[in-house]
Amino acid sequence: MLRAAEELLGEARQAVARLSWNLAVRRSQEVVEPTLKGLLVLLGADYPKVHDVGEVFVRCVRERLPDVDERSIEDVVRVSADLARKRAPAF
């Protein structure tokens, strides 16, 4: 999942360079989703089969990595939710 996210990140950057905003938003969400799911797998957690796994990620990180900065966790959730919401109209 993390390798796929890395490849999609390259595609997102190319879309931005071409000013292809709808594709940039879609690819960005496609980067965040497998990244979070991959991290959940590394943390030994199962993830829901939905596009926005931010809330599951927060619970898992708070339980298993209590030293992670709370603001960073909140930023991850905000970005994941925002991109998941923007994904549908971007198609």
C-alpha cells in the first residue's frame, strides 16, 4: 500500500504541474488513503473498507503510539476527511 501511495504521489505532483486540479485532488486523496491504511496495517490494526479511515487511524495511534503529537494526529484526520469529501466532485 505504501509503495502504491508513493507512485500516486508522483502522479499527483504531475497533475499539479499541469494545473489539472481535479486530477490532483483525486490523486492526493488516493495517496492519503493507502498511506493511512498501510500505517494501520503496520500498527497491527484492521481498517474499514471506506475511503476516509482518519478516525480509525486516530484511535489506533492514540492507543498504540501515545507519544505522537496530538496536533499532528488532528491534521491527519482533517486532511483525510477533506480529501475524501472533495474526491466525489473531482470525478
